[in-house]
Amino acid sequence: MTIKRVGILGAGKVGIVLAGLALDAGYEVRISGSGAVEKIALTIKTLVPGAIASENADVVANSDIIILAIPLSRYKNIDPNLLKGKLVIDAMNYWWETDGIREEVLDPSATSSEQVQAYFKSATIVKTFNHMGYHNLQEEARLKGDPKRKALFVTGDDREAVDTVAAFVDSMGFDTVVHYTIADGIMTEPGSPLFGASLRHDELKDIIDHFDQTEFGKKIAAQTH
Amino acid sequence: MVDIDHLEFGLETFGDIVANEDGSLQTAAQSIRQIVREGQLADELGLSVMGVGEHHRPDYSVSSPETVLASIAAVTKNIKLATAVTVLSSDDPVRVYERFATLDALSNGRAQVMLGRGSFTESFPLFGYDLTDYDDLFNEKLGLYDLLRNEKPVTWSGKFRASLKDQDVYPKTEHGKLETYIGIGGSPESIIRAVKVGYKVIIAIIGGQASRFKPYIDLYHAAAQQLGKPEFPIAVHSHGFIADDEDDALEVAYKNIKANFDRIGLTRGWAPMSREQFDGETKVGSFYVGTPEIVAQRMARTIDQLGLGRFDIVYGAGNQTAAQRERMIELYGTKVVPRVKEILAETAAVK
């Protein structure tokens, strides 16, 4: 699948940064906020000139890949059928400032991306762009081979979709460490040593490969067994 | 274009607990009295603003900043007295108005309100609010505060507070409207909101390169023009530490800023600060750390890049000694501020 058009749902800090990276990478970019296009038009024109400010339905209909960059507590405001058959990146995390009390947002028995995938059941969800701070994403995108290039964790249940997204992440300026299990998204959720960290490929891979040895990994293992 | 003659330089503290020379910690009460001494020092040095934050947790001494500012008012002459910030979302706008109008009376018109949504959660359950209403709370309370600020009878109703009918609030100030800023963390939505209400804006730049905020400042001006709202020079708040020796400055700042960052990260789930991250912040990012010359160079660069009207440096992070804190303030007032102006004048001459 060739990706030429990127659609971003969410015109906040993360959505804006990803729109900028996608423009720099040469994609056609559409972005929407929670309401009418007028609410975000000036913001988009000023912050990411070249991106097309629009509304959810238009963004989804005219994009080859969709990035969910809205507060996690609000994903259910989007009609699950809207994303039917779409390849969707889940860039969301639970974040207290925008989401409130975690237990009110998420079922504690499953990871956030599993819940997002269960809700958008006819879309293919791949989790990435969620664990690096948005200003690190903005400032640290680099061309392939740059020794300072940072890496992102990419995971989902659909192998082909994960590989497509990994290539897309690479085109946006980051190396990737890839898994094929959406539940492994827990490895980059808040509380993980990877959440908020900005690491090179080898450093990221090392923590992922030995995740069961981290404090957070041990805690997760204790909860699930 | 930076207006060097009107450039303001502020100091802000969150009321971190002060350390004794032997490493033991002072009480919160001692730490609060230390802030009053520092406010006095800042005024003597001719600094523009003294800002005191509001927190409701053991690692910060100040929960009632206007009370501390009232004490500073009594020992100062010129410096403006600001909160950094007042967590409006979990406060009552009527009380906010009353406290600041009182502070304004005590200080002969030097009170400055800085309103924000807060970056900690404690105040929400403490005062009976639901974090889920984070955004709605701020919007509604800002609307009421804005009416009260006119100092005329207010008729208002909303979701989170009893209605007001033709209600006057007191005391009235001597100089009309209280000077009010909105403190924002840089979401585009917050910028538009601040423009709509027509207040001055202070941006907290606490990580990454300051230059990435340039488009946001462009957005502020573009939105003000489009909506026919007033435009003010933007203010910025960033963390810093200044000492006579570069290595000392870096060592003290690393230890204390990292300790704060990591402690807060524990509750929010972010990874501890690495040395690489810290070094990035002090070299090209948002921590202004070093000798007066280095800090002045970096501040001047940010002020010039972003076209600022005010720069507030947040001091005292972690557990610093009174001597470290006071020396930093002294160096800021006597060396950094004049040097920043000098550098900016040179830059302007070259342009």
C-alpha cells in the first residue's frame, strides 16, 4: 500500500507536531479538530501552513492513513464506523491532564490500544508516536543514517499493517522497533521507562527486548499472572 | 522587534522547600519567610515582577500565594506581585478577585493576576472538583472572572458555582482593572482562548527549544488581529539557575531540577531525566543555567527570537540553600539583566 495522504484527527499539540513532520516528509496532510473547521483554520494556517484544515469525515475519506491524536478519553466521541477498513495509528495515551481519572477512561484489565482496537473493530490499529514527548518528536526527526536519529516502538496485531506503519514512521524521521502484538503497547504506556524517553534504536531495542527485567515490566507481569 | 527599554524581567518561585547548608531541610514556614526576603531583594535589585506559585503538596511551601505576596508588598516599593499561577479552575473567581483587589490595595496597585489551569491535580479533589471537567471549569471561571474584573455589578450563571444577580464585589481597586495574564503551556486552543478574553499571555516553556514557540506567538498575533482583540508583547517563563562558576551551576541545577522532574514523573508515569536530556536543555533548550554571561546570552537569544516583552526565570527548584537562591537572584539582577539588554542592543544595531 502506498501512502501519499495523511489524515490526522486531533489538532492539539501532538496532532500539530505530526502534521508538521508529515508535511516535511512530503505527504499531503489533512487535519481536523473536535468541531467545525473554522475553529482550527487559523491555527493550522499559522502553525502548519500547507496542511488542509478540515472535519473528521473529510479527513478520513481522503487519507491513506489516519492518525488518532485526540485525548484518549474522547476517542469514543468518534463513530467507530467512520474508520471502517482504515489503517489507523493510535498515538494516544492516558494523560491525567486531559483525561481525568484513569479508571474512568480505561478498563484496567486491558491496555489502552487494545481498547481502542476493540472500539474501532473494523479498522486496523497500530500503536506508535505515543511514547516520545511531542517536542522531542518535533525536534528530533532526522534522516535515515543520522547518528542522532531516535527510534519509535511500533506494534499491532496485523503484520502487514505494522510493517506499513513502520515504513511510514521511518519516512517521518525515526527508526523503529517493531512488535506484532497490540497488547505490547503496554511497554510504552505511562509508567514505563520508555514513556517520555527519547532513545536511539539500540537503546530502545535493548529495553524492549529485556522489558520483563524493568521495574514496570515486573509490575505488569505480576498483575497479569 | 524587542522594545529593550520596556523589557520586563521577573522572578518566579513555586515555593520549593529550602535546604540548610548541612543538607537538612527547612520547614515550610521557614521556606515561606525565605521567599519574603527574596522578594525584598528582588525589589532592591530593580527586578520587574515577583511571582509565587500555588501548590497543595508537601514538596512546595506555598498554597496561599497572595498571603505571601501581601507580606512582600509591605517590604517592597516597585516590584509587581504576581501569582505563578493562580489555579483558577479549582478556585472561586469571586474570591480570586477579592484577594487580588486586597493585594492591590496593600501594594499600591502592584498586584498582577496570572491565571492558569495548573499543572498539578491536587487542588481538584481538595476543593471538590472533578478533573474530568478540567477544560470546562477553566472556561466557565474565566468568563466569570472577566466580568468581575470590570468592577461593576455582575449578573451571571453557570454550572460550577451559585448564580450572581446584579452582584457587586469589593474592594474596588484604585486603578481600575486588575492587570491579568493567562499562563499557558502552548496548546493552540489555549492561545486562542487567551486572545478571545483579551488578556496578556505568559507561556511556560519548560522543555525543548524556545524557537519552536515562534509559530505559536505568530498565532497569538494573527488571532488577535483577526478577532479585533488587543495585542500585548508575549511573556515567557522558564527554569534557571545562575552561579559564579559554570560547573557549580550545572551541578546544582542537575541535582535539583532532576530531582523535581523525576519525583513528579513518578506520579505521571514519565521516565527519569537523563543527563543527555538535561544537557540538551541547558545547551539549546529551556533551562537557563550557568554563569551570568552564559545565561544572559541564552536569554537574549530567546527574547530576540520570540520578540518577547518579558522573561520570568523560575528559581529555587528542588532543595537549594538560601545562599544559593539569594546569590542567583543577586547575579540575575546585577549581571544578567543589564547584560541581556546590552546584547539585545548590539543585536538590534547589527540588524
